Amino acid sequence: MDLKPVSISPGGFSHLAGSTTANAAWRRLAGRLFTHRSLAPIDAQTVPSVVFPHPPVATLGLTEAEARQGFYKVAVYRTQCTPMRHALSPHGGKTAMKLVCAGPKERVVGVHLIGDGVDEMLQGFAVAVQMGATKADLDSTIAIHPVGVEELVTLTTPQGRIIGTRRHWRTSRVEKSQLGGPLALSPFGA
């Protein structure tokens, strides 16, 4: 696993949860060595990543392209909104959000955000993705109003839906095994 510390990038500060990922790795090692309790390995694809320019950019999980490579069915939900604090201002920024769902049950495999406050929004979705949340789980969530994260749990129509060809249907067992465990990609037929 590649642990990256906070570093200065051209647009601001970048952070791939380096210290928190390292702490989680140490907790797992200490648990295994001293308490004989083993925790699940860290799935690097469920570690949230944030770049801190203005506005912040937050990402988690698979990109749309990665999901298309590894899953038979991919649905992508997108939205843009103006945060309430900018609603009356001519200079307010927009927030853009993308939710990548895969498989027959539309498991959430990627969350990508840009805008004010997205760095804070992503943490809750990191927990949900780690736990295997589906689009139906998000749909059944009662959103807090009026906050930006409300947009992610009220998305209704996919903006892009990719369904594989009949030739790929027989490899859906790979997709099912991926949806049951970590988000690691395996090529079709593996």
C-alpha cells in the first residue's frame, strides 16, 4: 500500500489519509501480535482522498472508468448545486457530485465531490462504502435539509448507465464476488 503524507501540490494541500491509514495499519499489526485478534486488511480503495485547494476536491473508491472495466453493470449519478450560503450571492460557487454504483444491486463503489465542505461530507460516505452501501440504502436515507450532502442521497436518475454485452454475462460471478468483499478489481474472466 502506498501511504502518502500531506504534501504541497500546485493547487493547495493534498492528503490521502496518510497518518490515519498508517495508524490503522499499526492498530491491525498490534492487534495481531499482542492480542491475537486480527482485523480485516485495509482496502486502499475505500480510503478517502482530499485535495485542499479552493474549493476542495474529495474522492473515494473507483472512478467511472475503473468501474466500467470491472463490472457488468455501472450506473453513474451526477448533480450540481449551489450551497445555501451562496444562494443569494452572485459570486457563490457550485458544488458538483458524482456517485458511481455497480452491480445488480447498485453497490456504491465511488463518490467524487468538488465544492465547499466536500471534505467533511466524504467521511460519512467512506463509512457507507466500507460497509457495502447500495443506492437503495442511500435512497432510504432521510436527508438533512438544507445541506449539500442532501443532494447525494436524493439522486434519482442515473446520468450514465453501462451494461455489458451478452458475452460478458457469463462472467457476472466475478462481479458478484467483488460486491461481496473489498472493491479490488479483477479483470473479466479472472
